[in-house]
Amino acid sequence: MRPRTLGLFLPRGQLPGLIGNVLVCRDGKHLTRTYLKTLTPVVPRAFFAFTGWEDGK
């Protein structure tokens, strides 16, 4: 079993060029640094929810 994070990277099943005003993918294969920064608070929440571990807060 894996954390459910695919929707963060492939909303609606495909990799979009833009989400809001943030460029997601520059070359069709690699996520932009700006988009990854927007995920910074989201990915740890998904991880801790999946594992049931405390997040240290």
C-alpha cells in the first residue's frame, strides 16, 4: 500500500502544463522547482496520514 499522492502530480490523470499560475512541467517529463515548492506542505501531510506517525508538532 502506498500514500495517495498521485493526484498531486497527475490531476485528472494527466500532467498539466499549468495549475493556477504555476508552471508544472517544462519539458513533459520534469516538474518545475516552483511547482515542487507548492507541494512542500502537502506531501508530508499525506505521508503522516498514510503512516499514522506523528509529524513532530
